[in-house]
Amino acid sequence: MDTTSDVVVVGAGPTGLMLATELALAGLRCRLLERRADQPNVTRAFAVHARTLELLDARGIADELVPRGVPVRQVQPAPGALIDLRALDSRYPMILIAPQSGTETVLEERARALGVEIVRGAGVAALRQEADRVVVDLADGTAETAAYVVGCDGAHSTVRDLVGIDFEGRQYETHIMLADVRLTEPPEEAMFASTGAKGAVIVVPFGDGWFRAIAWDRLREQAPLHDPLPMDEMRDAFVRIAGTDFGMSEQRWSSRFLSERRQARRYRAGRVFLAGDAAHVHSPLGGQGMNTGIGDAMNLGWKLAAAVQGWAPPDLLDTYETERHAVGRQVLVLTDAFNRLVLGRSAVVRAIQPRILRLLLRFGPARRLLVGRLTGTGIAYPGGRGDHSWVGHRAPDVVCREGRLAELLRAGRFVLVDTTGRDVTLGGSPHVVTARADAVRGEPAVLLMRPDGYVAWASDDPAVAVAEVSAAVARWCGPVPAPVR
Ligand SMILES: Cc1cc2nc3c(=O)[nH]c(=O)nc-3n(C[C@H](O)[C@H](O)[C@H](O)COP(=O)(O)OP(=O)(O)OC[C@H]3O[C@@H](n4cnc5c(N)ncnc54)[C@H](O)[C@@H]3O)c2cc1C
């Protein structure tokens, strides 16, 4: 096949950067095309959730990101309603407050170190699909060819338009006010949130003396988006909604923003895929967008690599849409519920909103569901009939003789954890790292992890036959070579 690369990724936001690192880690030739010449992506996201940190840990990136941020261990969305993240069964029981630009810097450094070619000033203008490749035309008249193209080009995705995928949904009515400010009397909490009948405000520290202030103000919910946003307006919104402006003293940037709730009808059209904001956009309440985009990238990267390298089981590429469209839909439902609860038009809902939040968070199953959705630790993919109950779920960070499970995943391959003491990994596949661990009550005897940190297969039987393990590996990674004796 005559191509300039295996995969062209369009858009160097967090989703495109993460996907490009995944592809390069798997050994693919990847070009990352970015329309912006050099200016950084404006910092929109600041909340990096626990599951994203676990995924980044499985690539050795979390340790670089965590020191750049401020950990938040508790969130109080309304008086008496507390989300205590310290109870989370994760290496990262927190929301990490880190500016999106910093996350992108860390991802870009990793992408470059792995050999990704990042082409700036390269806006995609057209594309056409041929039998075995995609030709991408750039605005400057040059062209790129690849076996696959992934549109990570944001909410107004050109790629999505070019392949004719509908972006279904609607716009929210309430305008959001954003500003980066200095505070002379910052809140005690690392993340301050206050909601009520007059609107909602959030303040988070960037860790460098600047704070991001966000306000949904009922008085100004229809202010024209292009109207400048002076600091006095933000100050006034804070005083009315939260009772204080925390001593706002200086403003370096501000903007008004209108969020939408939309999802691409499909995530795949032939050799073209969509990921990140190109596939789904939602209310920023809950801080889900960038986290979901990074999750999309982790899910798609190894599957594309398997397809390009020729070892993908049939239909593996289609599982990207089945798995991630469902996650995207859940995120839309969650953020829409937050939006209705906090900013909805119903005066009744707004009045009883603190009580609803308190009740939800006191009731164990509801709290676990909410925290699982918010932090991403509850994300799971459906298993097949007769599969072990762990299939499709994340797994504990098992300590193996060769290292922690997350460390073993850093090769970007499957990991087979064997606790049987009998070496059931004989005749392993080149796509699988094998590890030995002590048996732990309640955990499977043998565990096969996908490269993206979800369980592919498991068995509770310490006497499981080697042939059964090999068959499971072969189902995911193609034929397993015969053992060398
Ligand atoms: C106020 C606010 C707060 C938010 N807070 C959070 C949060 O706390 N946590 C969270 O997870 N998410 C948050 N989000 C959402 C988050 O910012 C986005 O989900 C995230 O930026 C999406 O990343 P992406 O890489 O998919 O798209 P983008 O970041 O939009 O990147 C797309 C890239 O594609 C490039 N591009 C576009 N068209 C072309 C083309 N034709 N050719 C080449 N390149 C192109 C663009 O220049 C851009 O660099 C927030 C959003 C807002 C508005």
C-alpha cells in the first residue's frame, strides 16, 4: 500500500496527542496534523479524573502530570453534600486540577519522544476514501495518505463533516463566563463550588498564583457571546451567587461560552474514525470532555495498531464504536443531569437541588454510581455470554513479581497475570507480556488485560489448562506460537 503514514491523526488537542502516542508506542508510522501554527490550545479543561490518571499511569505519564497539578480530595457541590474521593479504590483518589495546556505539553513531549511527526499549520480541507487507503488534502494544496484517518479535530470537526456523520443534539441556553484571575482571599478548599437559585460558580487553582473562575449567572445567561467580560462582572456574579468574590484583583483572560450536548451518530465511516470532542460534546459541569477523549484514544490506539499490523481479530475495529459510543452516551446523560439540576429552568428543581444532592450522596448505591461515573472508574465495556464477571472492567493494580500491573502495561501490549504457580503462559504471544503474582482471595487465578487497561479474559480456576489460556490469548491476539522446548 502506498501511504505516507499508517495513520493520520487530525487535531493536536489532548485526544489527538494521546492517540498519536498510542500508535507510535505500538510501532506505527503516525502523522499528527494540526491547523494551529503554534498558539497553544486555550485552557478549557482543568479536571483530570482518577481513571484518566490510571490510564496515564499505564503509560508512565501520570508521574509527570501529577506534580504539575493540585490534588482535590473532596468536593462539596452543595451544603451537606460531600463527594469524598479519598474512599476511591484507586492509586489516584483525587481530581487533579491541572491546566489543559500543561496536560497537552506532557502528551506532546511523549508523542515526540516516541517519534510522532507533528505537522503544525496543516489544516485538513478534504478527504477521499479508496479501497485500501485514505487521501487527505490540506489547505495548503499538499496531500497525505494513510491506511486510516482519525478526526480528533474538536467540536466543529472538519473530518466529521467530510465523511457526513450527523452530530445530533442541541445547544444549552445558559452562557458560561470564564476568567483567569488572581485572588487575595482564596477559598480554603482546593476546589470551591457553590450552586443555588441565582446560578453556580466554581473556582480552582492552577498552582501558579492564578485561579480559573467559572460562573453560570442567571442574570447574564443570555449576554451576547462576543461581549467583553470585564472582571467587575465576574466579581458581581460571585458575590451574588457565593456571597464573596474571594478578593478578585487581576484578570489575565476572560471569555463567554455556550455549551452543547451532541454526539456523533457513528464513530466510524470506513477507514475514518472520530474521537474526543469530534465525537461528543457536553456541558463542562463534571469536567468530562478531555477525560473522555483520552479514554477514546486509549481504546482506539491498540485496535488500529492490531489492524495495521494484521493481527486484529475480525470486527475488533468495530468494537471501538460499540464500546466508546455507549460511554459517550453515558457522559451526555451524566452531564445533562448535572446541568438540569444546577442550571435548569425549573424553579422547583433548583430550590430542592441541595436536598437531592445530599440524598443521592447518602445512599450507598447512588453514591457509588455517581462517583464511578464522575471519576471514570465505573466505566466498563460489556462482556460476552459466559465471560468472567471481570471482563470489560478495570482491574486492581496487582503487584506482580515483575512490577505493578500498570507498569507492565506501559509496553502497550496485553498483560497476562498468572497466579497459578504452574506457568500457564507457555507458548505466549508476541503481543502479550507475561507476569507472575501471588494468588489473592477474590481475584481471578489468571487475568488477561487489554493494552488499554480493561480485562479481556479471566479464570478463577487455579488448575486452568494451558490450552484454555492459549485459546483466550489467540482469540484476542491471533494464533499463539507453539511453545519452544
Ligand atoms: C469551560 C470548559 C471547561 C472544561 N473543563 C473540562 C474539565 O475540567 N475536564 C475535562 O475533561 N474536560 C473539560 N472541558 C472539555 C475539554 O476542554 C475538551 O473536551 C477537550 O479540549 C477536547 O479535546 P480534543 O482533543 O478532542 O479537541 P480540541 O481540544 O478541541 O482539539 C482539537 C484540535 O483540532 C484542531 N483542528 C480543528 N480542525 C482542524 C483541521 N481541519 N485540520 C487540522 N486540525 C484541526 C484544532 O486546532 C485543535 O487543536 C471543558 C470545556 C470547557 C469549555
